[in-house]
Amino acid sequence: MPTNWIIVNGKKTETRLPSTIHEFLEASGINPSHVVVEHNREAVAPSEFKEKPLQPEDHLEIITVVAGG
């Protein structure tokens, strides 16, 4: 697979494409069940992470969900 880049939380990030959001999160060491993701300014449901493909120059915003009380 070729190496390309996407923008993650405002930073240019190299990644292997083609890939899905789920594959990118796991390759980055991020637990998909602990984050909220926006892909090209649209919220993505966790159930769609495995189906949503990433393209070169896409934008991701990844926010870690922290529970506590």
C-alpha cells in the first residue's frame, strides 16, 4: 500500500492508504471505542468506523472521551 497523508487534529500525518477510519485509529494506537471522530467536518458514528474510507488529504478530528465523576 502506498504511503499518503491526511490531516489529523490540524497536523499533516502520514498514513497507509487505502484505509478505513477504524484501521487508522488502530494503527495509531487509539482505541476506537474511546473516541469521537469528525471526518471532513461530518460526525462519524462509531458503527461506521470500519466502513468509512480515508482518502489522501482528508481531515480527521479525533477527540478522546473521558468518563469520570
